[in-house]
Amino acid sequence: MKLRVHLKENSYSIHIKKGILNAVSSFCLSYSKILLVTDSGVPKQYIDIVKKEIPHCLLFTLKKGEKNKNMQSANAILHQLFINNFDRHDLILAIGGGVVLDLCAFVASIYKRGMHYGSIPTTVLAQVDSCIGGKNGINYDSFKNGVGTFYHPKFVLIDPLVLDTLPKRHWNNGLIEALKMGLIHDKNLFDLIATKNIKKNIQSIIFHSLKNKIDIIEQDVHDIGIRQILNYGHTLGHAIESYCNFKVLHGEAVAYGMVLETKQNEIKEQLLQIYKKIHLKKIKPIPLTLLKPYIMQDKKRVHQSIIIPQINQIGSCQLVEISMNVFFKQMGDEIHE
């Protein structure tokens, strides 16, 4: 399977194929210097495959976890680039989940004003969502993605086989983003996740999640219009992640946010049934007053208003602008209930 993101000079391809990890070298032929960046959570067997494919690469390993998606980690990558005299035409190749991909894309965008970047996502979350789109970010003083840029990879390689070693909780972490995509843009995808065996259909889920996201980002690269529908459930989700110091996974927090932001009881019940089906880890309710400081840092806030996605029906969504006071009242009523 292959998808293409059409963004003029920033266009790139996404290759989805079982075993593609064993063909990484064919995508790196033009690079004499490659910094391979991963973290301690990625199984060694996958790193060994890539190192065998591109033996001339320099390997750098970060500490795993969202709490390490920060400027200190970015500086550590930058240090490797500088001491090894990388130039703008060399390659950072990221292999890992969203944390590694975000860090590498961010560093690639600022090193000597931009160098080449490739992506090998190894989690469900990264494969269905964060490997494309161009948005990257690091956390700043516990604020989720407080600092970031827009920067696109030269290629994305997705091997569904690497998901075989992924813990169940991290499968669910990513499935929530695919479910969100179905909820806002593709009823067939929503129904697939709701009714079919997830693992048997994961390649189809990945393909359709990315295909839908491409359709949206090609219309709005810089997140100033329709692309903001991708933030469904994320206003509260990011606030929960930040408040909990990233001990709650992104998908778990967004799942909670999606339920609270969904007003139709029938759709809300369908979401809860899917959460039950996949055995999603529950989050204890958090008083809204504790989340407010983080919500006020939301990138969709415009002065005293906020732009939020609103579900019309499964597969259809629109953006609405409401005052922060109305938003807090609506969320407060939901949490109280």
C-alpha cells in the first residue's frame, strides 16, 4: 500500500507494507550520513534490522516516555548532529513512537534551518496519526506541545509487523486516534473499529486513518481552518495529559475528552461501548478547576473564545467558536454528571 501527500515542494510518500523494515536501505541510497534516532522503548530487534540495512548510520538512543519530549532531549540530538558535522542534506531517521518522531522532526526543522528527515513509526498511535501532517512539538514546563514547528518528512515507512511486540495498552493508545478520525470524517472507519477484529484489520485501519488525514491536511497545511477538526477531544485530552504529568497516555486522555465533548447521547454510548470492547484503561474524573490553566494554553483559543470541533453525526464534523466561559460551563456540567 502506498499513499502520497501532495504539498507541492514538500510532498512525500507513505509506504505501508509488512516487512518493509528489511528494505530501509532502498530509501536511504542518496544519504552518505544518517543519524538513526530511537528511544529505550523500541525493541532492539527492530534497531538491529535497520542497522544491518544501513550499517554506516550513527545510532543515538533517547530515554523513552512523553516526559522526555522536551528541550533537553532536543538539545541532545542537536549535539550529535553538530559534533558529527552533519549538514543540511544529511538525514535524521527516526524509528519509534510519537515522542521520537516529534523530537526528530522538530530538530530537523531547526538544525541549520532545516535538514532531511525520515520516519519509521513503531506504535499504533504513530502509524495511524502522528507520522504525517508536519506538526511537531516538544513539551514545555508540562504544557503539551508548547513549542513546535511545521516540517515534513522525505518519506514514511510503516511496517505493521512491528506492532506484534506492542503492549495492549499502547494498541489502545493509538486506536483512539483512528476512532476519532472515523467519528469526525469516516463512518466506515468508525464502524470497522466498532464491529471487526482490530488486529486482523490493523493494516486497513492504518491505511484509511492516514488517507482521511491526508484529505484534511492537503486542504489546510498550517492548521488554521478545517484541519482543526482533528483536535476533537484534544482540548481536554491535552489538559489531562499535562495535569497528570504525562502518566496518562495520550489516547486515554483524548478518549475521555471525546466523551465529554460529544453531546449526542447515542453517539456517546457507542463510544463507551467501543472503549469497553478494547478494554480501554479508565481515567478517574478530574475537577475542571485543576484543568483550566492547561486549557487556557490551548492553541485553538482566540482571546476569550475557543474553536472546537462539533459532531453532527458519525463521520461528519464542523468547527464552532464559543466563549471560554460557555466551554467551561458545558464541560463542568458534564464532569459534574
